Amino acid sequence: MAEARADAAAPPAGRDLILEVRELTMRFGGLLAVDQVSFAADRGRITALIGPNGAGKTTVFNCITGFYRPTAGAILLRDAAGGVAELQGRPGHRIARAGVARTFQNTRLFPGMTALENLLVAQHVPLMAATGFGIGAVLGLSRYPRAERAAIEKARAWLDATGLLDRADDPAGALPYGAQRRLEIARAMCTEPILLCLDEPAAGLNPRESEELSALLLAIRDGQAAGRGRGCSILLIEHDMGVVMRISDRVVVLDHGRKIADGTPEQVRADPKVIAAYLGEGDEGEEDAA
């Protein structure tokens, strides 16, 4: 992992953490969007970040992935060798190179490119390196054709894993919405991330598509997708509680920019603060005043 550090504070005993968010704070002028939020994601697990609309979930994601520079706090990414990279303040491309990939609430595919070409674009860094930054491709040097074949093989493996192999040559913009969602996940996985961040991957999906998505994410977590052979940790924002409770190993709940719960799906489902946040119940003072 680029610019990794080994001198950061050790993770809590008994947990193998891939991500630590420590007292993350994000202000937009006078608006406090995220207020000293701390949580951690375990390696090889699916961690869900949930909460009502406006709770600050996407803002936290944007801080983790470099779209926002947090006002305060630390974001630590731990690699398998024990190195630690501090993500706060890094530009997004450097965070991606550290091993973090993400998708968005609204798909951001290249609609005029084929499904296969979208996955090849995700591999532009190793492909460009193999060309000697263009010279090798022009001269037909052997290193580039090998890299190109490997990139196509990886892309086809992910198209197969997401049920899109027969649509490889179709424009991404012509695919059904659920297929576009899966293609975006496949594109992110072509970058070989150690942490996959998904922003509402089940949004707009019907029940069958949500089931297919759940199966795909579990396969990615367990290293059973695309012949990858190793699992990938997942951090996701999701409003579909059926998906969250079905696949998550840990759930973190935000409300009005603060963390109100953190635990297993069963623990979070029964937490009175979580129930109150989703049902819109006020505190005792507000109820008495009413």
C-alpha cells in the first residue's frame, strides 16, 4: 500500500480492522454535517452504514474516498501486512491507489462504451504502465499485448460473475438499470481493491434483482466471484433494510450526523434509538411538550 505507516495506534484487541474512522467531523460553512463520528470496518466482512435521509452517510463516504477533505478526524486504512495509510486529506486518485474503490448512488458508467470497454477503462493504470505510457503500444512491444490479454480476461471474468457476459459488446447505456448497477460493481472490482465502498447499490432494484445483488456481494466478500480467490471487505450505504440485514456482518447507524448505534444486525434492529430514528419519534422532552 502506498505511503503506508506502521506506527499508528494498534486496532482494538480481537478485531482485524481494515478501516478505522476516528472522530470524523465535516462542516459546510455553518452546517455540521458529520459530528465526531467514529466506527471501524472488519477485514473480510460487510459493514453497512445506515440511517434516515440526511443522516450524513454519503458525506462520510465522500470523506473516506477523497471527494471531501474532512474538517477534523482521522481515516486509517490497514493493509494485510499491517501497514497503515492515513486517508484524510488525500486526493481521490491516491486513495484509489491505496486500495479503495467505490460506486455511486447514480451510476457513473460510460454509456457510449460497451460493457467490456467500461471494465477495461478501470484497468488503465496497469495497461498504461505496460505500454511504457504509449510507446510500447505504438511499437507493438510484447509486454503490452500480454497486459491487454490479462485485462480482457479479468473483465470477462467479472462480466461472467455479474451475469453480463452475453452483454459484453452492448453499450453500457443500453443495459437495464439493474445490469448497470452490477456493471458498476464489476468495474470497481477490476481495480483490485482491498475495500469496496458501495453507495446504495440496491436503489431502484426490484426484489429479484436485490436478491441477485445480495448473492453477488456475499460472493465478493468470500472471494468466490470471478475466480478471484480472495475476499474483499465491503462498506456500504443502503436504505433497503432487507439487503442490509441479510448480508451485513456489522451495522453502523447515523442520525443527524452522529453515530447512534454500532453492532450486529440483530443488535441494531432491536436498539430503541435506531427504532426512534426511523420512526421519527422525538425525545421525552418533545413528547412532554406535545
